[in-house]
Amino acid sequence: MTTKSLNTQSQQISVLPARDEEILAEATRAFAQNGFRATDVQVIADALGIGKGTIYRTFPTKQALFLACADRAMTRLQDSIHTASAHLTDPLERLKAAITAYFQFFDDNSELLELIIQERSEFKDRQKPTYFEHRDRSVGQWNEMFASLIRDGAARNIEPSKITDFISQQLYGKLFTHYFTGSKTSLAQDTNCVIDLLFHGFLTKNN
């Protein structure tokens, strides 16, 4: 799969060729709606008005197509977070913006959770799921941000990677609790509460 890149702040945002983007967008809809096993690549091709061979020239197997969809989803998530937070200089404001963008992304693209679930179910032999591959690529910048907060005395002296892991796990868990319980509210509606509890806990200063 060929991509070109645009320099934005310190991160390169990947841009897919138009045809690949169309294929992955339609395949994402099909996989999310029907599941990996029940999705026929011919149906995806028919929906786009192209031959199945056009898809297979870039994505040689259905598994490769699915994993490319998952990669596209996580790239879009990281791009959204970067766009929302990278221009902010205050670390806590940057973190708030990142969390807000994270929840808003999944409010707007709830079908992408299906890809995360299906990947874990269908490809258990993969060493690391796509979600965590992308998470690990960006973790360094957040570790450094928490290290700076510790140096400035704004955060407790805890190993920065433990803070990053904790927040990541809370957000990830919130996604699936929200999804599997069929919550009628949006993730965005809970953002301020999540941020407040992450930053301040639930105990008073007297405890």
C-alpha cells in the first residue's frame, strides 16, 4: 500500500491514494456490519463498481484487506488526537484535548470498535493487535510529557510510563464498557467526568 506524507507539527500524517481510501472505507463498512468471515470481497468490489482484481492488486488477501482497514482506523485516530492537541503548550490542556479527541473520534466512528473486536477474535496469533501497535508508537511523547509534569512538581513522582499505561487502560476500558452496555449517551458527554477523576481522584484532600 503506497502512501504519501504531510508534515504537520512534529508528526507525519499519512495520506492514502484516493482509490485505496475508497476501498478501505467500503471494506471497513462491510467488515463492521457483517464480520470478517461473512464479508465477501466481491461484494465490496461491486459496491465500488470495480473488479475484485483491483482490490487484490493492492490487498492480496482478505486478511491483508482487513488489517489495512484496522491500520487506517488507528492512523485516523492518532491523526485526530495529534490535530487536537499538538499545538497546545500546557501539558494538562494538551492531555485534556487528547482525551476529548479520543472519545469524540469513537463517537463519530463507533463501527471501528467492531474492527478492534474482530481482530482480537479472528487473528489471535498476531503478536500485537493494531490498536496497540499504534499506541506504542506514540507512547514516548506522553511519557515525556508526564516526566515534565513530575519535574515541575505538578504530578506525583511516579514512573511516567505507569501513568501513561494507567490512563491508556482507563480510556480503552471506557470504550468497551460504553459499547457493550449499549449506552444511549455519547462518550463525549462523559469526557469531563473522566478527566476530573483521572486528574483529581475521588477522595477529598483530608483523606
